Amino acid sequence: MSENAPTPAMAPGKRQLMDAALRLLARQQHAETLSLRELAREAGLNHNTFYRHFDSLAQLQTALMADFTAQLRQGTSAARADVGRDPSVVRRVVGWLFDFAAAHCDLFLVAYRTLHGPPSEGRLRLQLCLDELRRDMLREQRAMKLLPEGHDAVWLRVLGVYGRAVYALVVRYLESPDQRDALLAESEELLAILVMGTAALHPSAQDAPRGGARRKRSSPV
């Protein structure tokens, strides 16, 4: 499915369970402590309803991470294309991430804990989806003439490092929204450092489209 395709409608009971799970998981440190009865009570549903939509709590967690990354793929892609929002691609995309996290704080927090938590089906799903997001980013950057062709594995690693750093910036933004401009500037500077360092280590990567200095400052996440 294209990252720009509309998300299929979700059964109301399934949505209730996922929203209830987010609220509970955001208040708990460990997903393993979530119980089926607690979840059903939070969702206002009979606990037997759960099995109409999920086979296990692990499958529900996986669905939450798939939902999270689908929204990231759609939102960041739209932000990269929205040239009227800000001339800097970095500020458009990272700014969108700030706004998304602020509006979906529970979802973002649960995803952050899942990514840095113990091995689980949800973490594996999240990692796979984030890999897809990196490939989206690389493809779109090249379509916009922001990165050169070649060295795919190298650029994907760079984008992975940058993505984790941006995730940390989003957490800092949620803690101190008044630091938004400083954090956006930090995201631009960090990406410029990573891109220039990659070009230095892989000289052929310097054979990029013209406007390189400006491009490095405004490359998307």
C-alpha cells in the first residue's frame, strides 16, 4: 500500500481497545503488566469482545505500532511535500513530528518505550516499519534532489542515526515546548554534520546535485 493511501476504516470495538491500551500503557512502565480484564474495563467493553479483534495482547501491541508508523509515513511524506509551510525541509518534517507527538502524546510515549524496551513482537514490528520509513525518506530525498544516488546502505544508516536523534529531540520538545526553535535549529545542524561527515568518508557521495550547502541544511529526516 502507498504511504499516501487512505487508512482503511477500523471497527469501532477495535479502535476502542487500541485507544484504551494506549491510555493504560502510557501510565505503566511495562507492557507485560497489562491485563485483558483491565483493558476491557478501560475500553468499556466485555472482555470477550477482545478476541473478535485480536488473538493476544502481543498482537494488539503490534497493531498499535503499525498504526503509529503508518501515521508517521503519511505525515512526514506530506510535510516534505508541503513547501509552503517552511522553506527548510528539516523544519517542516521535524516541526510536524513535534506537533504530531504533542497531539498524540500517549501513542508517542508507548512507541518510544517499545522501541527501547525488551524484545517483543511490538518492537520487531516497530523496527521493521521504521526501516520502511527510512527507505521512504531516502527515496523522497532523492526525488527532491536532496541526496545523491548510490551508497544506499550508507545513507540508510545515516538516516537511522538521524531518526533516533530526532526521536530524542521530540521527547525534549514535549518536556519543553518553549524550546521549539532551538530544537529545530539543532535538528538542522545535526543533519548537516551527518551529511558532511558521510561525504567525507565516501568521496563519491559528494557528487550530488548543485546547491549542496543549502541542501545539507535542509535535507529532510
